[in-house]
Amino acid sequence: MMFIVRQVALKADGSEIVRQTEVAGEEIFIGRNASNGVHLPDLAVNPVHAQMVRRGGELVITAQSQQPFDVDGRSVESTTIDIARGAELRFGGHIIALGSEGDAVTLTVRRVEAVSDSAEDKDEAAIYSLKGLLPGKRMSAWGFALLVLIACLAWPIYTWSNYKDLAYKEKVSRPEGFHADTMWSSGKLSLAHKTLKNDCQSCHVDAFVSVRDNACMTCHQKDAGPHAPMARQLDARGEPTGFAAFTRFVAASFNKPAGRCVECHTEHEGAGAMEPTQQRFCAECHDGMNTRLTDTKLGNAADFGKAHPQFQAAVLVRPLVGDDAKAPRKRISLDKKPRENNGLKFPHDLHLNKTGGVAQMGRRLSGKYDFGDALECKDCHEPDKNNVGFVAVDMEKSCAMCHSLAFDKIGGTYRTLRHGQPEQVKADLRAFYRSTPPARPINLGSLARQRPGVVNSRRTAADYARAVNFRGGRADQAIRQVFSRGGACYDCHVVVPPASGGLDFRIAPVAQTSRYMQKGWFTHDAHDKEECTSCHLAEKSRDASDLLLPGIKDCRTCHVGETGESLIKVKKPVESTCAMCHDYHADKGAPWLLREQDKKKKRPEITASMAHPGGAAARLRR
């Protein structure tokens, strides 16, 4: 069984709107509550006014609260109606015409009166409210719009104009307190700019004009570092296409040119440290750069794990000359297996051998110098104070315990040759041979046993006199021995022989490189759980000119780039964005991302300014 309820309403032009609902079942309720099958929004109607029950071909209608209703003009509290014949019911200001369609009972509801609020089709909440005493919707909307314009536009502009001149004065800021133009702020300033939170005009110099680079350079002239010309930066990025081209057009139309500082260095992102530049900003220019900048020497790079060129180490391409502080370096790809002219002869494999003579000497000296069964990297290489790289190897501290330069002993004191001072070595040897006689033969003494006769004594005395006479000349021979094969200097250093066969021996200057990757940052501190030889194959190196640097393939065994994709399957992948090794601005500190990570770990922060390069420290050849 089913009841079909049709609610009929009139439009302004007199036409009807019919809304039909269907209620399944043998009964239906009529009343003011919206839960009733026949909903009559009229205060003259009780919440549940009547119940209508179908019994065969008849309808039994009963009032539920002793409130009568009309049936064909008669007021009743209960009635029975023949469905086939139909009837007309009235509840308050509504008429319900009963009929039938097939097996369904139809109830057509019309409002016929609007004499008072009780008969109006109104919401009860609206009837008992102060709605009629307030301004209309249109007036309220215009008033609110005017209030917003005054509070959020006129007032901030007035505040800005009052402090406009302060933007061009140094060491002058606004007084403390609320300033209306701060309502335009899109978020809190970072910690680096927190002192400017009430001084918007430090950056936003002109009203309705986006932040310009010259406003940034007012404070950041010294730490901004060298940037490529703006035109070249835009060329590297390339012309945008699709929706990106549309957004650039819109930005340019509103006086926001492309290539400004704030495109990478975003502000108002929260009251923490300014976020490092995301990798997509780097890849936007460096991915396929050679197709846009055909003259660039930079390799294409988009992600360390899958699109990054081989490392290029800054290598000494020729030996140093004299005390030249500027080493003749050239960046060479590790794929070319470069060698370095550092002025040293040093076989790592000999010193790290676990069974050779070096290992035996180390064991003999272990009690004094804390050596193990064989020499290790840490026995000679000492980390720097920040545990980032290593200090330069010092001969007296790291080598002299085995490679002695002693040439004389006076009592319990040894006299040694001056390391690193060839001229002083020559002078000391000449002074030694001039000031000390040769060892006196024992048989020239009065207590020595002698062969009979004076001939032997005279022969010994003559030989000794001859040795005393030529004692000074033996200094030249000693100098040649020191600088020649097998001598104290020759085995470790590159010796430059005299041009004319004299004694003008020289030592090629030694260059211990502390940073090979000058365009990227590397810290040994982050790798302190690794063995040195897991990255640097020193155990197989026979020559100091070997460049013991791991290539990009070796690094990818752990570092997989930003997206986690890698050319090699990694057990414990380390996500490595561009900002882990690179910063755009040039200084000697770690990239910003690593400094922030160090702060979170509560480790001593590596000293650095707020910006870092295109280049900081690198792997050391240790």
C-alpha cells in the first residue's frame, strides 16, 4: 500500500508548483512536524494532528490531541471515508483533497489562507525572532562590504602612508604596537626576520608593489654572494609553457617580474627557520640546462639518485712552484681517473700492510704511541675541530716516530735535520762536519795496546791527520746523500736536483688538499660509523698521486636522491636532496639543510653564515 502526497504551491504569476512524495505503508500522520508524512507548516496545526489509517477501501482518520479538523465542512475528531468517493479535509489554513490512483491513495495539499502568522508558510524560528527589526539583507551586505573596505583597505593604506618615509632610513623602525597594515600579512615571519614583524615597509617599500631585490640587498649585500645575471638565470629556466606561461603573464601584469629573490627565498611560511629551497627549484634550471644554455660548462642535474653528473675534483695539474699560494688546480671528472702532483711520495699500501715491516715497527712502538697490530688511517690522520674533515698531516707528529731525521747525539739529546727547510739542512750538515773532528783511533792513546815499533803508530797518526784535514769536505758528500736515492728526503719528497751539478738541491712544495669537491659539501662527521677503507681504497694505493676519492656510483650505494629512486638497490637508503650538498650562496659552512638537522640533533653547529654555496668542503683524500 502507498500514499502519494502532492504539495501544491503558487508562483507569483499564478502558476502551480507540485512537489510529490510517496509514503509506503498502511498509515500516515498529518501535522506540523517535518517528520510527518503530510507536513503542514502552520501554527494552527498541532505537531502530530491526525492519524490516517487505510482499512480495505476506507480511510479512518483520527485526531491525536483532541484538536478537531474539518471534513467536507464538518468539524470532527474522527471519521471514516470511502476512498473511491474521496473527501476534502481542512487543517488550519490548508485543504487536503483525498483521491485514488490505482491502489494508491492521493493527498493533494493546498494552502488556502494567509490571514495571520498562524496561517503563513513560515519558519517558527523566523516568526519568534527580531528579524523584522534589523536592516534587510541588501542593506546589511552593503554595510558589511563598506566596513571591510574601511578596516582592511583604507586603514592599512593610511597607516602605510604615515610611515612611508621610514622605509628609506637606516636604523629607524616603527614604534611598538599594532599597525593596521600588518593585517595584510599572509603568515608569520621566519626566525631570520622576526625583528621585522611590525616593520612591513622594510621589505614592502611601496604600496601594491611586490618586494624588489634592492629591498633584500639593503641588508644582504655582503652575504648574498655572486649571482648569475638575471637574464641568464631566466634563459637557464627556459620559457614557461601551458598554465605556467599563463601564471607568469598574470604575475607580470600585476607588476611581479620573474626571477626575483623571493621566488626561491619565500617568507611568511611560519615562525621557524626559513625552509631550504626545494629540489624542484634547482631542477627547474639544471635539468637539461645544456639545451637552453649551449655555452654552459655545468652538467645537467635533476636528482642525485638518477640524474647527476660524475664528481669533478679540483686537482693539482702541475707541482707548486716556490711558495706559490695559489695552487694550479683544475676540476677534472673522476671518470678520467686524474692524478695529483702534490710533491709527495707516499705508498698507502705499504703503511697499511698488516704483515710487513711497517706493521712490525708499529707493534714495537705500540706502548708509546698506542698503535695496534698494524697501522690504521687514524694513526696519521686527525679530524679537525668540527669533525668535518682532517687537519694537514704534520711530519713531526705523524711520521717522525718512525722516520727519524737525527744525525748526531750529544749526551742523551739527538740533533735532527730541519724538516721543510732544505737550506737549513745544508747549513747544519756543514756546521757539523766543520765543528766536530773524526773519531780518534784508540791506538793513538797512551793506554792502548800497540804493536811493537813506531811505524804503525806513525801510519795511524798520518791517517787521522788526513781525516781531520778533509773533515769539512765530507759535508758536501753528506748533503748529496740526504737528497739522493736512499736519503732522508728522497724517499718521501720530490727532490729537484741542481741544474749545474752543484749542491743547490730543492724540495718540491707539498700541497695537502683539504677540499676536492669545491662545488659541494661533504662532512666525515655524518659518516663516522663507516670504515675509511669502505670509501677510500687506500690499501691498494702505491703512489701518493693516486686520488683516493669515491665516485658517484660509490655514493649511490647509500644516497638515493630526493625521490628514493636509485640505480642500485639499497638496504638503508638515505634520501638526498640538492640542499643536502649544495647551497647557492658561497661561504665555507655546511648547507642550510644540514645546519638545521644539526640543531634538531642538539649537536654543536658548524660555524657558517646563513647562506652557503655552490660549493663548500669536500671529501678529503684520506
